[in-house]
Amino acid sequence: MIPFRLIFEAGAPLWEQVVYAVRKAVVSGQMRPGDPFPSVRVLSAELKINPNTAHKVVTALLAEGLLEVHVGVGTVVAHLPPATRLERARLLKSEVEQLVVEAKRLGLELNDVQDALAGHWDRLRDREQETAPAGKRRP
């Protein structure tokens, strides 16, 4: 199973889209340091991409320092310093642009989008609280 979310879009090289998805998963905390990363074979099969493309993804992530290879363990997510708020915000740039364009197309106002976003945020926070271990739940 692939530990990150990815929807391929036309226009950008597949390997760059996969690298971005992994980068986003690591920075957002979806993939944590020490988590195993799929092999080239698994990545290729699960994403239905050419093995050479999958190899290029792993090579790029290793070069960026997002992944590490541990003898006897395999490829894992690297231990990185915490991402800055700006780095995390930058990951949302294309999604925010898509949201704004779609909202304008639908004739929504900024406050409509803010209300929808706040409602979604609250639902996700509540869901996180429900699934968090007892010692990590917020009041």
C-alpha cells in the first residue's frame, strides 16, 4: 500500500508529481521519520507507473534527503528538522489556487469559502480527536 495520496494530472511529469506527493506527506506528518517506504517494484505496481519512473522517484527523494536506506531494513522516511510554517503553507499553493478558481466559477464569495473551509476543518479536527489515543486527546 502506498502511504500517500496522489491523483495524476496532465501536464507535469509523473515522477515530479509523485515526488511532490511524498514531500507533502512527509512535511504534513502523514509519513513519519522511520516509516518504511515502498520499494521501486511496489511503487511501480501500486501507482501503475513504469519501473524506471519509480526508480527516478526514489533516487530524487534520496537525493533530497527525504528518504534513507538502512541496511537490513530498507528505504525509510528520513529524520528531518521540523518544516517551517512557510514550507508547509507552500505545499497548499496549487490546491488553494484550484479552490479559489472553482469558488469563483461557482459564483461564491470569500466568506462562503471561509465558512466551508472552517466547517471542514472542524469536522477533521473532531475526527482526529475521536481516533487519537486517550493520552493525546485535546479537551
